[in-house]
Amino acid sequence: MLISEMVAVLFPHLARVRIDQVFRAGTTVRIRARTGTMEAACPDCGIQSRRRHSHYERRLSDIAAGGQELLIHLRVHRFFCRNTSCARATFAEQIPDLTVRYGRRSIPAGKVLRAIALALGGRAGARLTQRLATSVSRTTLIRLIRGLPEPPLLAGPRVLGVDDFAYRRGHSYGTILIDISTSTVVDVLPDRTADTLAAWLHTHPGVEIVCRDRASAYAEGVARGAPHAIQVADRWHIWRNLGEAVERTLTRHRHHLPSLIPPVSVQPTPSPPEQAPTPPRSPADRDDRIAVRTRERHAVVHALLRQGHGVREIARRLNLGRNTVRRFARAANPEDLLVHIGTGQRPKALDAYDGYLRKRWAEGCTNAELLCRELRDLGYCGVAPSSASTSAPGEGACHLHRLRPARPRFGRPPGGSCATPPASNPASNASSTHSPP
């Protein structure tokens, strides 16, 4: 009687089982125990059953005892469910405060491991478990943290950040909600629709400021779910909006920009070039394939807009991206889109001087500094072409690299190259031939 009272005080989670044997096996202490349960309740329907089906042995890791790891060999029973309408035919009994379904450690051991994992994390927690509880790996501790239930969120944060992320880029997207004040993730929504966001805001009131991107679905969801909240753009989108506005303004007034450049004084050169390079064509004079396609798309997009179609419908009909359709819709005329070659790539400043550079290169002038001075006299204001020894890459270096002839990959260089061995006299060849190795 004294031993059972001591076990109930020191190991309260073992008070409901009968201990048959305690022995040591290697470095662990093992306890053989069994249950005396006569009836148990079905976990699905809750009806008590006294009809036993079978019994089996479970092995549970427990908290350390006396600095030694403790392992429990527990014999439990399986019962038949008496409810004929229940989907479960048999069920195994669970011991309160000791076992859980599919658990491989006792409830007290699981609480200790979760506390260690939350306090120390993976590696440090795994080292501490060797002293205080059953020895587990760092991945087990991390898995215990991930398995913890999330605390209930009754009200939304005061400042809520809303942004989308890709489960699979181009196919499925979700929405991440962040508390801006604490920089912590509040919730993750399965999609990025306005209905889902509005429903979440209705369930979690209290949001006063919403920091979001430029998606129209988020604007509609916030307006419906939190109509009194202030909607602001995040820092990245503010800078992007400003940059696009400046670029559109400069494109619209590009004809007035040359008058703002001060005239460059032309210095006389010893050998002036014979002909000036051809200036680049204006967007209105372009008739290449990209220009024709850009004008056709611009006309079709604006025709559909006048018919009342939205950006998403136009993108679906023309098989284009929504951002591309928006770019065509914002341009008043197609020439505004042809300033950057129609694909977003800005023309290089040296392209206008390509003919002159090729002519001077063919004449034998390969000095980058001399070519730069000649281009400056012709009005070139870009970066100086770098020589082959310059390590910093630039537009000029790439342009001069294209002018150099390609080197052969295999075989000897052509005749006259410095790689051809010089001719030697027969005497030296004979002496070198008969010389000892």
C-alpha cells in the first residue's frame, strides 16, 4: 500500500494503471503495466461498451526518473462498439493524463518537450532533452512546435498588411495577412479574392488601417469588409507608382527634353571624321515588325475599352497579361510605347554611332580613348567605351567587344600571328636535335 501511494504522488499519470514490474534494460528504466478497464466509451459516438475485442502492448516514452530515461510497456484493451450505426467497429481505450491516440510518448513527456522546444528551439533543446526528458532530435522538437494549435484571433490588428503570394507561380495564389505593428503573420487565406478578404474582415473587426498593394480585389474586399478603414499603399508600391508616373510624363514630353540640354562646345580635332552618324529615327517613323504590332494592339485595346470591356476581359480575349493591357490602355498613342523599342528595352546611345565605329575599327583605330574623344566631338554623351583591359563592364565595352573578330576555338592561328614559331637556322636545329636529353 505504501508503494502504490508513493507512485501516485511521484507519478500521478500512472495512478490509473497497475504496475507489474520495474526493471533496467541498458541505460533505460522500463515499467511493465496494464489496465484494469472493464468498459470504455467509443471516441466517435460516445456509447459505453464492455465487450472486449483483444489486447495489445503500447510503448510510451516518459519523463526521466532519477536521471534515467523511462519507458513504459503498457498493455491496453480494444473494445467493440455496440452502436450499429457508428462507422467505427472497434476502438482502443485511452488512459486519462497518460495516453493519446497514436501517441508514442506520455502526456507529461509531451508537455515537457513542447516547453523545451518553445524555450530553446531545435539544437539547444535537443541537447537539454538528454538530461531532463527522453532524448529526441531537433526535427522532433520543431515538429512539436508546428503541431501546436494556433491561438484564437478574436479581433483583427489595428494596422493590417495585405499581400499575395504564390503557391505555384502562374497557377494558384494565396493572401498573407500581417500585423504591421508587431511584424507577425496573422493569418493565411487560401486565395486572393475580394469575397475571402471581406469575410475575414467581418469575422475579425477592429482594423483601422490597411496597407496593401495595388490589386483591385483587395481594394474591393477592404471596402466591403472594413468600410471605415483607411487604405494606404506600402513603401515599395509608392516608389513604383512614382517611378511609372515620372516615366510616363517624360515619355509624353520627350520632344521638349533636348532644349533643356546645354550646347556642347565642339573642340577642333587633328583628324575630324569624314561623315556624321545617322541620328536615330523617331517613334513615328518606325515601320519595323515591333512597331506595326504595337500599333495594332494599341488600336484593338482602345477599341475594346470604348465598348465597355474591362482589363481582365481584354487580357483574356487577346491572350495578354493584365499589366501589358494596362500599359496599352494608359498610353494615349502608340508612339509613347515605341520610345523604348516596344519591349521595355531602352535603345543604347552607341547604336547611333555603330557605323562610324565600324569604319574606324576597319581603318585600324582600336584605341578606346581616341574613339571616345572622336565620339564626344560628334555629340555622344554616354559612358566612355572601355578598352579590353578595363575590368568594369559597360555599354562601350560590350560594343567594342562585338567589333573584335572571333578567335578560333581549335587549331593554330592564321599565318602572321604571334603564335607562329619563328624560323631557326639549320645549325641550331641540328645542335638541338643531337643534344642529349
